[in-house]
Amino acid sequence: MKKTVFLGALTVAGLAAGVAAAGTLDDVKARGKLNCGVTTGLVGFAAPDANGEWNGFDVAVCRAVAAATLGDPAAVEFVPTTGKTRFTALASGEIDMLARNTTWTFSRDVDLKFTFTGVNYYDGQGFMAPKALGVSSAKELDGATVCIQTGTTTELNLADFFRANNISYQPVPIETNSEAQQQYLAGACDVFTTDASGLAATRATFEAPGDHVLLPEIISKEPLGPLVRHGDDEWSDVVRWTLNALITAEELGVTSANIGEMSAAAGGNPEINRLLGTEGNLGEMLGLSADWAAKAIMASGNYGEIFEKNIGEATPIGLSRGLNAQWTNGGLLYSPPFR
């Protein structure tokens, strides 16, 4: 088993090294479309609506990058990926970036040769169980069957947690979130474990969400964010600073409602001017137009607007900002300065 995993890592790393030699930004511009890897469907984060239109928190990052690079937030080909296929899709060049609730880890960065361009959601692994199971803590799950996605960090976290607490479990491997939902609701497993945000999103789709509880334990750190291949610094800069633009816009009070007026001419705040391209040459440094960040923000709004629209407290998912609040409001969200 160890040998197979090692060879798989070598294959992914080798693919990434070969593809990254080309300039992804030039490829995207020539193609006229951004190929963005997303989940196979997680409401609030990335899922197609009845008309096949993709929406969600992670989708908004893809659209912002498309707007920044191509001037059109609709110029995106969304490529559904599973926990197993996502890294091969990125390494092979099938997709230009991955925005699929993926955890930034040492091995994915160093061994698989991917560059994480920031964190767009600070999360942690949790557990969901039916109220009827009668448990109030994950430490009461001795002997439970647990639905868990393969090819994810949750597998190791789960094993570590149960081992540390001297309790046992029986894994029920699943490939996609929709499969996990089906298996869990059918009673094939007692508990479903994944990132806590994913559990909240999944529960929101149930006919009777109140019949299911999220247990209090958060057993890991899961910094989720977009990633690209190693070796193409120009492209990683574009994706990184597009995410930073969304975060900075919220901090500085630039919104979808006022950005038209703010970007029309330079104002009194130099950083806003640089962000929106009315002053300085930041866009030129990235190989983009002067108003690249303004276009990215116009696509779906600033970070706070994207959060509240897709997964915030007023949505069925009902997530509070928590760690994902701006650093000025006690959270971890913090962008380097635009200067």
C-alpha cells in the first residue's frame, strides 16, 4: 500500500513539473477560457443549479480569476473533480487551477508540487450524526461506522483521533459528497465526517436537517484554498493576488455597490487607488490590465459579500464568519498590502 501511494505521488509530481514549464496565463488568454477544477457538487461552495449554472463560494474565486485575466467572469469551464482525481487533473494541465475545498498541507505543497495561493476558508474536520443515535460527543463513537471520502486528509485525521482516544471505528469509503449523503441517509454509516463547513452545507440539503447534529469536536486544522502547479510563478501570482483583492476590498469597504464610482477616478485612499488601478501600475506587473482587480471584485463582490451570499448566516447553510472574519474583527483573514 505504501509503495502504491508513493508511486502515485511521484506520478502527480512528475506531471506537474512537465506542465508547469508552459505559461498558464498565456494559455488561458489564448484559449479565452479558464479551466477551473471544482467539487462534484457541494451546495454553497460549488454546485450547478437547475439550468446548469455553477454557483458557490469556491465558484466565485474561479469567476474572479476569469474576470481578472479575461475580463469576463463567465469565461470559465468548470471541471468537476473528486478527492481522488483533483490532483491528477491539475498536474496534467486539464485544469488551470483548483478551487475545491482543498486543504493546504506540507505533502501537497512539497511532495505533490502544488502551490497554494492563499486560504479562502479556515476550517476543521467535524462529525455529523442523526439525533436518534443519541450521542453528544465524537468520543462516544466507539464501534461506529463512519462515511469518509477517500483521497482526503480526513482519512488520516479520523484514524489519528480514534487512536488517540482509544476507540475503534469501521470506515465506509465514499468517492463524492453526494454519495456520502446517500449512504449516510440510507443508514449505511452511523456518522459522516468531513470539513465542518461541508457538513453544514450537506445538512442544509436534507428534508429534515433538524434531525441531525454536528458534534462539538473539531479534530484538525483545515486551511482551504485555491492551488496551482509549481513552477509557474506568474500564474500563481495572478491567482494569489486575485484572492487577496477580494479580501482587501472587504477590509477597505469596496463593494459591488460602490466599486463603479470608486474605480471611475482616484480617490483619497492610496491603497484603494492602487487596488482599483486608478493609481500605480500593479496590473502591468501581473501582465494584466490596470483594472484587473476591479473586474475581479465586480464579478461576485468582495470576500464578505461572497461569503454571506453563498454560505453565511442568512443562508440555509448558516455559517458564521468565525475564523474567517477580517483580522480587524478578530478573525484570521488578512491580505498583504497592495503597494
